[in-house]
Amino acid sequence: MQTSAERMVFDFDNSVEKLVSSLEYMLGYITSRIPAQVDREDILFRSKVIITELLTNGIKHAGEHHTRFDVEADKGGLVISKTDNGAPLYLVNARQTTENRKLISADPLNSLYAVWESENYIRFASEEGSLDDFLSFEQVMEHFGILIITRSADEFTYTWDKDTSSNIFRVLIRF
């Protein structure tokens, strides 16, 4: 673990047994960085949901024993980044909607899109669902964690770093 004025790096042991203690430790750090005038309960709830999904993702897909988390806070918000060296993100049965946008999950409540900003950089977006977009139950469940994070965050992105073979998931929560 390394610390600096506004940033902490966590090395998460990818095991179910360590999930709760890792979550609690990161939330403790976040709690101490939330400004007094901000809705603390909202930020902590959203952080807990996001970190839980990212930790679970690390256990399921990271492909190694450890996952790195960077947590940064400043007066404008909180950035949580998860980096691992698992296989690149594969979006099962995504349906092309525009040149750089694919529908990756849809149920009657939410439509989840992956928007390619560049070859290796995706921004996730969620809109109110439509019965026209509805996908199979298997497709909805495969990317449900991405939907949860997208709905809980103000921004959620994914980068595949070819040089280091790293997956980088980055979440922004504004204060």
C-alpha cells in the first residue's frame, strides 16, 4: 500500500475470503476523504456498490491472484480505478446501434451501451429501457455488473492497455 496526499493504492487479494475486509478498508479511506458539505451516505453507498462489483469482477476475471485499486479524491470527486492483467473485456453478443456504439444489455428498465471512444477505450452509458431493445436473459446477466457500476457512477470507462496487457476500469463519482 502506498499513500500520497490525495491518492491511495490498494493491492487486493483476489479471494472471496478477503472481499469484505478489502471493501471495508477502501471504504474507510473514502470516508475520510468525503467533504463535509457532501451527502456522505450517497457517496458511501455508491462507492460500496461500485467497489463490490469491481472486487467481484477481479475474483471472476482477473486471471491472477492480485488486482490493483487506485483511489483518488479531491474537492470535485472520487476516482476509483481497478487494474488487472486478465483477458481483455469481451462484450457478449453486443448489437451495433451506431458506428461506435453497441447495445450490450437491455431489459425493460435499462439499456446499457458500450461507446468506443477509440480502439481500446470504451465509455459505458445507460438509458431508460425499451421493449424494442430487450435482449435475452443470459445477455442481461452477463453484463449486469457493468450496468450496476454504470448506474452508480457519474462516469465509467474501460481501457485495454496492449503494451502492459492490462484492463483498466475507471469510475468517477462527483461530489
